[in-house]
Amino acid sequence: MRHWSASLARWVCPTLIWASATACSSYPEHLRVSLRAEQSANADAPIAVSVLVVYDENVFAELSRLSATEWFQQATQYMKDNPDHISFDIVSWELMPGQEIKQLKIELQQRAAHGLVFADYYNVAGRHRARFRPERRILVLLGEKGFDVVDLDEVDDDG
């Protein structure tokens, strides 16, 4: 009887370790994002915002070097080069000052990914680009001359 329990332990323990490691390394099914533009955002002009979930490391490195101005000038070509959403997924909006979009849930490809946000501010110097973790709930706060990406899961954890 003792031999049987030792054999079972040798089989069960590695299986449980593998199963828990597999569960922990799963990728997010959805991007969960909210957006809010302050009343005075962007000199009271609409703000174009693009949220990208990038799956290709080389494309992420390239996009990470762009300013928001460069992104919005070249976005159409990037999307033409990515017709099947192999390299990245994108969602875009144009928000008016004072507008809020709550808790959008956007389906993802369940692969390793990086997140980027670009906001096209009118006549305000800066890169206007930020990174985020796609597996976390985020809030994009559009201010008068710039924006922040708030990790809502971190805020909830801090309590």
C-alpha cells in the first residue's frame, strides 16, 4: 500500500504543478477599458484616441518609438499592413471634452501582448503615448495637455 501512495504522489504532484502553472500563464480574453476626457481637455477640442494591443515584439518596438502625431499620420498604413490583426488589435475613438466611456470589453487573441495608447492632442508638444498591461482594467484620463493611464486593478488592490 505504501508503494502505491508514493507512485500516486509522483504522478499527482507534477500534474497539479503543471495545471496551476498553465492556469496562471493564461492570457487575457478581453481588454477592459474606460475613457474620460476632462471638460478643459485639448483646448476644448475633440481628442482622437487609439488603444492598441500588440502581439508582435518587433511591431511593438517600432510602435513604441512613435509619437501620437506620427501614429495618427501613419495609422492607416499600419492597419493596411496588418489586415488580419496578426500583429495588433486596435480600437479608436474621438472624445469630446467632458465625455466619458465606461467599461468597454473588447475581445483579445489570448496571446502574449503589450498595450499602447496614443492621444492626438491639438497644438500641445509631447509624445502623448503610454504603455499599459492588457490583462489589467484601465482608465484613460484625458487632461488639458496630456493624459494618464490608470491601472484600475492596482487601484482596487490598494483599496
